[in-house]
Amino acid sequence: MPTDTHRAIEAVWRIEAPRLLAGLARLVRDVGVAEELAQDALVAALEQWPSEGVPGNPGAWLMTTAKRRAVDRIRRNETFRRKLEEIGRGLPEFGPDVGVTVAEDDGIGDDLLRLMFVACHPVLSTEARVALTLRLLGGLTTGEIARAFLVPEATVAQRIVRAKKTLADARVPFEVPRGAELAARLSSVLEVVYVIFNEGYSATAGDDWMRPALCEDALRLGRVLARLAPREPEVHGLVALMEIQASRSAARTGPDGEPILLADQNRARWDRVLIRRGLAALERAEALAGDDPGPYVLQAAIAACHARARRFADTDWERIAGLYELLAAAAPSPVVELNRAVALSMAYGPESGLALLDQLTAFAVLRDYHLLPSVRGDFLVRLGRRDEARAEFERAASLTRNERERALLLGRAAACGP
Amino acid sequence: MRFMVITKATAASEAGVLPSAEDFETMGAFIEELVDAGVLLAAEGIGPSSTGVRIYFDGERKTVIDGPFTETKELIAGFYLVEMKSLEECVEWFKRCPIQKTAGEPTNIEIRRLYTAEDFGEELSAEQREAVARREADADPAYRSA
């Protein structure tokens, strides 16, 4: 088979798979069955397109073929028929209209949104939701997902099979949740997208390129979601957050892959296309959120403060401290408090930060968290209390598991003098 | 990876004829699809060459020549800035672009990959790379306004 056609089919597949799966899932009400049908259509494309060429409307071709395959399978597989009947679908749906080009884009957006909610259903573990979302909506193969998450392909395949079974067993309806359920289910979708993004963001030099590419996959999913659910402030908030964070990718590691702190990054290397997009998304999010911004909108607003500052010294720390206070109320967490302490120290001096840190030592989860003594040491240095600072840096060094960080912290301890 | 997708001038675009309401609709639907798919970063149309100039460089001499320029098919009329998984994905997307319908004549679209910092790798020193990035940021060209 000519490689060109094969690559073209792969590309078409990536473009069409989510819509195809969403349309089929609506018909058969089962993502597992929908995926099998879609795979059948892909196999048919791989057989026919190399000799016949890529059709003019590949999406419609794949959908028509998938439906035709469904009929073939039903005819020769009674088990499959029973399965279809079990899930509330009879044969007629696949009858006379098979072979007719499917209606263009009729409600396809709704189907995609439904598919997203199903793939991110809380009945599934986060790992399963992530794998299923990348597979069904990101157009990634099982092998690609495995490479991106540094796990064996069989593990991902297993995860996906189990997830589809869980969804079928739980009879998860193929619909967009309404009312009170919507908020919780939406946050499950957002969490999955952000987990994917962070996995890509934490990739380090030398990793398989599939890992950093997860950032692009997550951004794409986020942007798609923002088009499907345009009235949801948190969706735009998450998109804004990801666009702004992604804008720093080129600046956040040095030539040898060592991390560079925000304060030391060369801001000229920040991607201004993404910053603009992020700020625009944030504006939409804030307009929709009104007086009640959620955690993603607030995190995006904080990221935007850094993005707007041309130099580190220009950072609006008072605003950041205020945003962290809101975030601590909207989504309380010791790590948020720690960040708030840093912002307070930058805005109002190290004493303000230190006062908040003293309250944080009560949090059990922070007891062995190296950043607490590290930040504390930083405040103490700025207050000229070098002896205390040295002890904090040494303690931080003993807590971190990262060699490079340990060296850095011991260096700071030594710099405090004997 | 990012691609610049360049659309070419036509007799009509060079004559400064603006797209009809129908063409606007047709192209708008395609652009909407790109946005829906989360792949479009920016898209702009470019005025006819009669509204532009060229600066010719020859040694110390710089000559500014007013448009229009004659080699229509080589002139650009617009561009898209997109983020795609591969050149193939970009090609498959833009085979769907209704450009010939709106151009009203056979035409072509050119797809070019954008360089990233990594591409310069060995060629430039770290300082040079920083300098390039700083210049870009300071110039803040219009195409960057997504």
C-alpha cells in the first residue's frame, strides 16, 4: 500500500473519528459497539481508498460504511442482534436508510458533547476517562496513548475495554446531563482535559514526543468543548488557563532540560499567539461568570497576571494575592494557601507571607512537602533571618526526592552563611 | 505543529472585489469547522497588491515600488495559522477548503510548516535564539492577534 494514502487515511481518521463515533453512539446507544462499527469502517477505508482514492466527503463515506457494516454484522451474528435489542435498538433503524448519505452535521455537535460526557462519566476511574477521551474524542490510537503515558499498550487497551464494559453495565445514557447534575458532570469533563494537559506539561526533555503533544491534544479538546458548551464560564476558564500555561512551554526549561522558574524565564520566548488567545478566552469566561468565578476562571486570571507582565518586576502581586484568596474560598487546598502566602509576600512583604505560612504548618498534608520549608526559607532570607533560613532550606532539601532540586536547596542553605 | 496556509490572489482579489455575501457564507462555514475542531489559531484576508508596496534591496540601494504587481498567481491573498498533528492532517483539512468556489477559477493553496525554536538547534547560539525571540515579542506582528 502506498504510504502516502495510508498517511492520508490516518489524517482523515483523526479528523472524522470523533464525529463518526458520536453519530454512531447516538444510533446504537453504546460506545463500545459504536467503536467496533467505526473500526470496521476504517478497515474498509484502508482496503478501498488506496486503489479508489480518498472520497470527496470522507466523513459521510465512513458513516455510510459503518452503518452498512452494522447491517452485515447483524445479519450474520444473532448475538449481535440480541445485543442491539438489549440496548433498546431493533433492526429497522439500520434498514431502508442504509446507503443513503447521512444528514450533514445534523445535531452532530450535540452528539459530540454527549460523547464527551459519557467518556468522562464519574462511574469510570480518572485513568479510564483519560484513555477513553483521548481514544474517542482525541482520535489517538491505543499505542499513542500508551506511549504518551509511559505504560504498556496492553494496559491502555485493557483500560479502554473495561471502561466500555463499565459504561454498558451501568447503562449510562447517551445524553447531556441537565440541571443540578450538569455542574458535577461538567467538572468531571474539565478535570479529564486538565489531567491530559498536565501530563503533557510535565513531560521532560528526552521524553517521547507523544508526551508533550498531550498539551496540544488537551488544548484541542478544550477548544472543541468551548464551542459545544459556549455558555459555561469554567470551560472558557480552563481553555484560558491551558492557553496561557502552554504559552510558556519554550521558556520553562533550559538547554539541559533543567526547569526555569517563572521569575527567571525569558518572557520574550512566551508564545504571544497563545497568550492573546488565553486572554480572550479569559475575557469570555469572566463575562459569563459574573461575580461568581469558579476555580478554573480564577486560576486563569492568575496565569493572566503573569502573562500581562512584560518583566517579572511588573507583576501585579496585589491582584494575584486577591485572586488566590478567592481561589482558596472556591477550592480550598493547602497548596493554594501556600501560593497565596507567596503572593502576599510579594505584594506586602515577607512578614505577611510568613504569617500565613505559620497557620499552614497545621495541615498534615504539607508536613512533608518540601515547598513549605523552601518558601519559608525564602521569606526568612528576605527578612535577614539567615540562621533560621538555613535550617529551613536544609529541611526542604531532606524532603525533596528530586536530586537537582536538592542540590539547589543545599546551595541556598550554604549561601545563608555558616 | 503549526502551519501557515497561504491562499493565492486571483484576478478578482487583485481587482479589489470583496467576496459576495454568498462566498462570505461559504468560507465562513469552513472557518467555523476549523474553529469547532480547535485547530484554527488565526485567519486573515489580505488586500490587493495595488494597496501594497515592495522594497527592493540591492547593495546599499533600497527602492520602494508601489503595487500592483503583475504575477497574480504568485501573490498572496490571505492566510490561516493552524495547529495540526501532521502535514497530512493539514492537507486533509484544506482539501475541504471551498477556495475554488469563492475564487471562481482554478487556484492553489500553499501549506508551509512554521519553524519552532528547536528547528534552529545547532545553527544558532543560545544568545542568538534569545535575541530572535525578543525581537519577535517586541515587534508583536499583527498576525499574532488570533
